[in-house]
Amino acid sequence: MKFVNLGRSGLSVSRLCLGTMNFGPETDEASAHVIMDAALANGINFFDTANRYGAPQHGRTEEIMGRWFAKGGGRRAKVVLATKLYGEMDAWPNNKWLSALNIRRACDASLKRMQVDFIDLYQMHHIDRSTPWPEIWQGLELLVAQGKIIYTGSSNFAGWHLAQAQAAAAVRNFMGLVSEQALYNLVVRDLEREVIPAAINYGIGILPWSPLNGGLLGGVLKKERDGKRRLEGRAQESFEKIRPQITAYEELCADIKQEPGDVALAWLLQQPGVTAPIIGPRTLAQLEAALVAEQLELSAQVLAKLDAIFPGYKTSPEDFAW
């Protein structure tokens, strides 16, 4: 497993990040513990979660991780632990968004659920348009001073949000953001217009979520033919819109004798500004399959063919103007 610095920080993280969103709703606790042990054994030291994960019981995923950390064996010391706050935890006022009060409460609750003393990367799960940046940074600075968090990150921010956040942090002589977790894959490439250029400029590492676009880049046609997977609802609607592209994509993957999911992850690993795609395995087999991508180097010819199938964007304003 290769390691890189997270953004401009000195923090060393694996090129794949273990996402835990399925732990609880899709993957039982015992299986989740096996997956986390296997991730560590294969060199993945970067684990991502959120206080809302585990629906319908918010916080359940953090609790599953907490009982895994409690097993000892150096588990906590080996993991770069990332979690997120923002979403509503219950109907009571102030248990949501990014007020200084909720930042404090949410962090303490996550620490308790995960049975840890500190969080390595504390991320804002969404932009909060109702709370001013001086208040947000005040709340996060206090957690740093208390030793409860070390680094701060964002998720689902626009490019101008990153600029706004860093400008407000600079006034306070605070480091600000070191990462941005965002939807980015071969199908959804909107980040290339402004978010990625902004992130690179500010030294913010990109952590793509949904790298297989909900499974559509994971060999969905082959699985459909083999009767292993049937898409429903919005996933099926999305697939039908891009069926010709997915067909061409899977044909290209077959030509280069690589699994579609591996190609999708390998493509992300070769994109500017990307630190680590977030993989969310439901099973140990899915984790093991994803590990192949970290060693896969796509040629310039293959990258060009992928761009032809799934066209990306130029940096703004050249994307829409001269």
C-alpha cells in the first residue's frame, strides 16, 4: 500500500480510505470487525465514518468502530480516524448543523461512541449557510486546543466555500481545511470545474466518495447478465441514461483485462488533487477486490479512451468561456 500526505499536512494516509457507511445497515458488527482488521493488515490506515451513519439508529456505525478499537492490539494507534458532523441527530434544537454548541456536543458524543480520546480528522459533512465562519472556526479551534481533534476537513463544499473557509481561517492564524470529501468518479466529474482547482491551490486533499457511482462502474452489465444484481428505482433510471457509456466502458475494461471497479478506482488515483478514494465494502471480498486498484497503473492511451467515454470538464472559466 502506498501512502501520501493528506493535503498540505504532514499526516500520512493510505491511498485507499476505508469507508464505514455500510457497517450496521448492510454489514453486521462481526463482519465489520473482520473487514477493519483486514484493511489494517493490507496497509489501509485511513478509516472514515460519520456521526449519522448506522441508520435508522444514528451513531450505530461509530459504536461498532468503538467496540473494535476497544479490542486493543494497537488498533487505535494504527488508524488515522476521520468522522463527520452536521446532520440532525434528533429532533431537539441545536443537535444539528455547525453552531459552536453543536460542534462541541457532536465531538464529545462521537468520542464516547468510538471509545477514543481524540479524532484525527474532524470533517464538516455539509456547508452550513446559517452559521458564520468565525463561529465555526471558534468551535473547531477549541477542540484542537483541548486535544480532541487534530485536523479539520470539509465535505460537499463548493469551490468558493473552500476559499471562504480558508480566508476566514487565515485571519485567525488557524490552519483550516486539509481535506475535502466530495462526490467524484468517472460519471460525475463536476468537481473538475472549480472544486479541484481550488483544493489544489489551498493544499486541500480530495477524498472522493462513491467512486463507483453507486455500483454503476463496478461491472453492472456483467452482473446483470449473470443475474447477480438487479438495479431498482433511481439507480435503474440513472443506468438507463448512460447505458451506452457503461457498455463502452465495460468493453474497454474487458479489452485491457481488468475489472471495471478496479479501473474506476485506478482512474481516480491518477487524477490531480486526489488523495484517497473512499471505498465502502459490505463484505471482505469487496475489500479484497478493491485492493487491486491501488497497484493498477492506467496507460495514457487508456486514460484518453476513458475521457472519450466519460468526458470531463476544463477548469473554469475555460470550461464555458474563452
